Amino acid sequence: MTISFILNGEDVNAKVGSVDRLSDILRDSFGLLGVRSDCRCGRCGRCLIFLNGRLVPSCIVPAFSARGKEVITIEGFAQTDDYIDISSGFMDAGVVTCGFCEASKILVAAALLERNPRPDADEIIRHMSSAPCRCTDPESIVKAVQAVAERRARRIYRRAGQ
Amino acid sequence: MLSVATVRSPVARGSVRSIAFPKLPAGYRSILPADIPGRNRIVSFGAEVPILAQDAVSYVGEPVALIAGPDPIRLEELVAGTKVFYESEEPFVNWESFSSEQVAAKRVAISGDPELAFSIAGSVHEETYTSGAIEHYYSEPQGAVAAYDYDKIAVWCATQWPYHVRDSVALAIGCRAQEVSVRPTRLGIHLDGKLWYPSLLACQAAVASIACGRPAKIILTREEDFRYSPKRARSSVSIRSALGPSGELTALDVRIAINVGAYGPLAEEILSQAVLSCSGAYACPNIRIEAYAVITNTPPMGAFGGLGASHSLFAIEAHANRMAQATGEDPADWKSRNVLHKGSLLLTGEPLKEEPPYEALLARVSAASDYRRKYAGYELVRKRRSGRSDGPLRGIGLALAYQGAGPFLSVEASNSYTVEATLDKDLLVRILTSAAGGAGGVMEVWRRSAADILGVGIEKVSVASPDTDQVPDSGPSTLSRNVSVVNRLVERACESVQKRRFRDPLPLTARSVYRVPKPIKWEGGQVSGAPFDTVAWACAVVELELDAWTLEPRMLGVWLCVDGGKVVAPDRAASSLRSSVADALGACLVERFDPSADAEGSAYFRYGLLPMQKLPPISIEFLEPSGREAVKGIGELPFDTVPAAFLSALAQAADSPFSSLPVTAAAILKPLEST
């Protein structure tokens, strides 16, 4: 079947089969390689995307269920101010990732800050656990997300003042 | 590009009679061992692993054939429709007791007169310490791509050892090594899990590419990677120790068995490192060691955050805590009395060159963790406790260990490793090495070293992509070698450039070559040679509270103090060590599976890392270097210290000794039930 949905802000169509995973369609049909598809059971968090604003592992989302919805991948999210806040905050806090989990960590941080603009350390740790990886130490990720929250709050405040 | 899927052995041990493929559509082709144009073997540290098993199979999931074709999903169906006819044999599962045909490597070492020491010992203590298999759990599954690039075959894969990939592919396709170009891709976190296995996949991809005349890629699914790629080898270390009348360590009798799975590709190296580290940080005049690398019919097992030393260091440190307990001493005091000193003879007969900074490490870590007061307090509570509901079950444990770094112990001395540095006219520095930086910030260490020596900004220093056509052979990149060997080569090359800098015109290029100084020799129980170039030390304290009813150890804190010589990037190093401490705690608590009992593959769905929310505050400190010390490898120290400190803390909390990792709720329940 052919489905239509909004992908990173653009209306797109895709031909999908009944057993196709959304992650595969995003990678193979649209070349969005920031969506990794490693565990294929929703555990590793490398294929996270925003589906209608909710963070979901796209490897366990049937492709046809994206019909009429809005999908944002890391490539689309990278065009936003939030992305700049998060990626620069991570860099400033010295977060070193293996490179493979970075996109999922950024998206998890974005989802968390959307829900709670001032999360405490426990909440950060709890959320970041959904993108498990051996590469990142918890202390630096907490510092990084708290720094991002500050930076983001200042930006929103400045914008509101304009 | 064609995808390649693997047909795997359904049995753990047996012989393949025939393989019946379903009717392959046009554009698809099967590849059998007979299609390999060169040698159907890769060689790793002296052991040989077949690229495709031809007659005998040695583990469930061993590759026996490949199918190449354009559609990966169709390939999955074709592999599922392929039937492998076999004759199965009884697999080797046992490894703690084993038959002689299972021995892949053996080491015996004797120093002093252990028999006499045991006969006059004040007390003798005996225990067996086991540690389980650990999955590397890197984010990306392993894979390789191969394609012709004009007159060469080019291979892309994430590997710690690009020249091993090059030589293996050349042997497999029967060409000269210079006709293969390896272009390593991003390595990520490898924890020594990508030493030799990428070479196997690269050979399979190259063979498929040549057979089909098109570029070919083989990418394991995460489940395949989990089930069939190497894991940390399991080990069992039995220690019998003799103490003198005042509690000093007088003799050790150690038996080590390491389950290296099928073929034992790293068996020699793992065993050598395990034996040489087996007395840990302690001076012991009489030692007898018998060590075996044991073949079983599980996927090949190997390294994890170091090769073999952590098996022994964990065991001896856990045993040291137990000996201290038996003498009624605070383990810190017992260790203080028995620790190695400058000039103490090592197993190889070499004297220790530097005084271990044990007292300084202990002072720092004790002050940070309040170890001595807590230990005494928890001991008092433990002795007075009437049952598990009587007060908090708390414990604190301390462990001391070292990380020796240097050349591989089982590679011939003729092997030399090279790094090249170039300073060009724009004062840009380029470092050429085949060593892979991974994700641990090692590249920053190399860049800073070069920048300091040449007096340029770090932003002017770059590390070239480790393409074998462009860079010299710098040997395999393991956690410690990258710092201890490769960084030293970077420094030497840059120093050589600096000497000529104002004498000769730019650009200037210098090469630095490392040759194994004095290889280890094993002859009739006598070991000789210099095992390590540099030794880094660490002391760890772990504090925990045991929930008496859920049996869950709740970690309260981990403190690690490290003597790592000159620490080039302290923040990066501390962050990396914190991650490793988290991994070491995971190995103590949750990372468990038995590869020999996972034929149906369900462990993949159960296996996971320790969730971040269960991690305690982790404090990392570095001792300030005294004078101009070298940069030392420190990445393995958490794996060498934290598990033993954890077991010691748990033993105090549960008032019962533990000797196996990971610790299960059943193991904790047993002693608590009796109280």
C-alpha cells in the first residue's frame, strides 16, 4: 500500500508492505541513516523517532501505522533550535559518546526537556536509561542535560522578550 | 551492492554431511568453503579459525555457507529454507574439569619452593573464584563491506587491528597483502571485542564479492552478533594460599581454567596475561601456577576490557580480602603489609622497578570514602547482628590492583609497530597510525602529546584515517596499548621532528618504531622476560547496602583512586573510568548468561546493562605524578578492582563469603536464610 505522512516537515508518500518496519522505510526509502535499526525489538533505542510528538522506537512500529502522522527523525530534529541547544550543551559538558548512540541520546534529552524543562538528576538518569550504551558516564550526562535546560530556558526567555 | 547472509551450524559439535539450498532466484548465489580461492582459515595469535566450517563444526551458529543476493529480506527467507545435514557428536560443555583434548594452551610456572612453604604454613586458605561471560554490548553490530577498487580489493569494517584484516583477507582470497586495502570505519566502544572477529567477517565479505563479481556486505543482526561473536571468556581460578605466623603471604598454589570457547583464538595471550598477574599486587616468594585455556563447543570467547589479567586480579584480590578476614585484620592493613615493593621479584624473576604508590592510593581513597571508620563500624554491626532483619545490612570493600601495559605476550619478538608524524609548512601536524582511537578519547591523548612536544595548538594536530594504504602498521589497538605503546611512539616521532625542526626545512616527517624488548619465555615452569613496559595502579572502595528481603544490593558509592602517571586529559579520563566502573558493576550484578546453555537464543532478550538509575555516585581521583612520568594505560583498572571490592562489601553485608560473579539472588539468599 502507499501511505502519506509528514516526514521532517515535508509531505511524503511511501510504498510499504504489511510487515515493513517504520525504521526500515525511513532508512531504505528516504535514506535517513541517523535512524539505526540494530536490535529490532525496541530495546537498544538507536531507532528512536518522534511520532506525532511522542518518542518511539521505530523498529517496532509497523510502517503503515505512520499514515497521516508526523515523523521527526534526528535529521529533521537537527534543523531545530532545540538540537543546537542540546548538541552544544553535550559538547560543553564534555559528553563523549561512541557516535552510534548520540542521536538517540539527543532525542531522549529533547523529549525529557519538552515534558519537564527543569528535570532533576534522578529524572534525567531515568530517562537517559532508555538509550543504554556503555560509552557514557551518568555524571557527565546529568551535567550536560542540566546545562542544556539552562541554555534552553534562556533562549526561550529571550525569545519571549522579543 | 549485494547483501550476504550466513548459513549456520545447527549443532554444537559434529560434521556437516551436506547443505541443501532452496532454489535460489536469479541474482542470488550460494558460497561454500570450496568457493574460497585462498586459505579457508584466519590466524589469530597462533590459533586458526575457519572462515566457513568445511567438515567439522565446533559451535551452534558457526558459519558453514553464505548466500549472497540483492534483497536482505529474501536472503533471510533463503537462509531459513536451507537445510544443513550433519552428524552430531557429544559437545564439550564442561570446562572447569576437562579432558586433555580440550586444552588449547597450558602454562606452568613455579618460583621458590611452594611445597616447603605450605608444609610450614601458619594457616592455609583455599577458594575457587569464578567469573561469567560478558557481552561487549557495543551499539552497532559487526559487519564488513568488500569491493574491488581498480586493482585492489577494498574492505570497510570497524576493527581494532586493520593489518590483521588485511593479511587475513589476502590469505583468504589468495593474493598479496599489498593488493588488499582496509579502510576502517568508526569503531565506537569496542572493549577489545573487535580484535580478530572483524577479520572473519571481512574475509566472508571479500570471498562473496569475488565470487559474485560485485561489492558485497555482511552485516550481522544484533541478535546474531550477541549469539555468535566473541564474549569475555569465563574463568575459574582456584587459589590455595599459605600465611606465615604473623599473617604474611608465604605461598600461593593457583590453578586457572579459562573457557575460550571454540578454537581459542586468543587463548595463548589470555592465559599468559592471567598467569603473569596471578599474584596480583602482593609479594609472594613461593608460587606454583598451573593454567589452562579450555576449548568448549560455544562461540569463541575472548577479551573484554583487557585480555586475561582481570580474571586473575579479581580472584587474588577477592582472596586477599578473605585472607585478611581470616586473620581478623582490616583488609587495608593486611594489604599494606603484603603489597609489592620496589625491587620485589615478579614471577618472571624481574625486580619491580618502581615503588607501588599503595599507601598514597589508600590514603586518598580512604579519606574520600571514609573507609576505615565505615569498615570498623560495619564489622561491629556484622558481628552483633542476630538475623537479617536486625539492622541495615551494609558492607564496604577495598581492592588494589595494577594494570600492566606493553606488547602482547604471545606475539613473536620480530613484530614491530610503527607510527609516523609529519609537520608541514603550515605547522599542521599529521599523525599516521593504524591504531584505532575508538570512543575513549585516546585520539585526544595522542593529539595533546604531539601538540605539547611540537609547541602547536591541539587543533593543528590531526590523526589520519587508519587506511592500510596510508598508515604504517601500529599493531592491534587494545585499551592499554593505545596509550602505553602507541602514545609513546607518537611522542618519539614528534620528538624526532622537533629535533630537526629548526635545522631542516619543513615539511618534516619522522617514524618511530617499537620492537618488543624482551619477549616472555616459558621453559619448564620457569618464566623469564619483561612482562610490562608501564604499570598503573588503582585502589577502589565499594560500599553497598543489601535489602534483606528483596536480596538486591543497593550500591551506595564507588571510589577509585588511580596512579596513571601523566594523565593527559583528566576530565576525559575520569569520564571514561566512570563508564568502566559502571560496566564493572554491571558485570557483578546483572550481566549474566551462559553461552553453552543458550541454544535457543533467549539470553539475547534477557541480557542488559545495569540501568543508570541503579548506579551510585562514582568518585574518580588521580594521584599527581611525581616527576616526568610516562602516560600509562588505565582503562582496565575498574575491571581489575571493582569486582573484588564489590564481593568483599557484599560478604560483609551478608556475613558470608562470595566467590562467583555475577552474584545471583539465590547465592545471596543462601547465607541469609540460615540467619
